[in-house]
Amino acid sequence: PVSAGVNGSAVENFSCVVYNVSFMNCTWQAGRGAPEDTQYFLYWKQWSDVNEMECELYIKDEHGRNTGCRFQNVMIGDMKESVYFLVNGSSNDSLIQFYDEYIKLHKIEILTPPVNITVNCTRGSAGCIITWNPPVTSHVKKPDCFDYEISIQNK
């Protein structure tokens, strides 16, 4: 659809990140052409949901303008499924263009480190045995999906 409104009034630099398994932050900057009284509102919708949901906890800039959102209890479902994000705005002076994007949540997830890391070293030629469990995620069910890198440094 065509986005009516003042050119350059839509948000810029929109990005989201999922972290600690079920938290998500989305941030953006006010459009360069947006009037100073512009306020932005974020909505998102997963295909499995009937209705879109508005952000419940906005991050505000020094002017009180919404420039981000914090989400809790985010579940990454089907890895093929994209989530629809929409940021629209309002101003007393003019119409504001909307911004929208489809994002696959698993592609923006910052994984937690592996858990239960143990190191057992012997003085003999056996060296050290390092074991761990895969990181906790909401969507990866097979532990063999992970690649690990170990950096061993002598001190």
C-alpha cells in the first residue's frame, strides 16, 4: 500500500533483537521530515495470532517521543514464519507515513551462551576435557544445530 503523509516522516533505522530466550527490543529514530510533535506507535502480528498487538512498554527519547519498545514472553515459533511489524505515527500538523517490515525472529535472536560448562584437567597427557549443554532457546530443538568455538588461552 501507498504510505500517505509527509515525505521522510516515517521512522528510520528500525531494528529488533531477541535476547535471553523470550525478550525483544525494537528501536527506531524519528523520521527526518517528521514534525516535532510526531508520536509513533508500534504494532506487530504473528500469523498464528488473530489480531495485531500494540507495544505495551515504549522507550521514549528526551522529547517524550516513542523511539522503541520492549517485549516480554516472545515465542519464536515456526522458523519459516515471518512476523509483521508496523510503526505508524500521528501529528497535529500533518499526516505521517507508516513503516512496515516482515522479520523472521530466529534471524534476529542473540543466543545465550552454552550452559553447565565444566572443565576437568589432569596433569598427565590426557589434557583437559570440556563439556557443556546447548544454549537455551525457544525454537531450536536439536542440539546438533549448534556450532561451537573454544578459545583456550594459557595464563
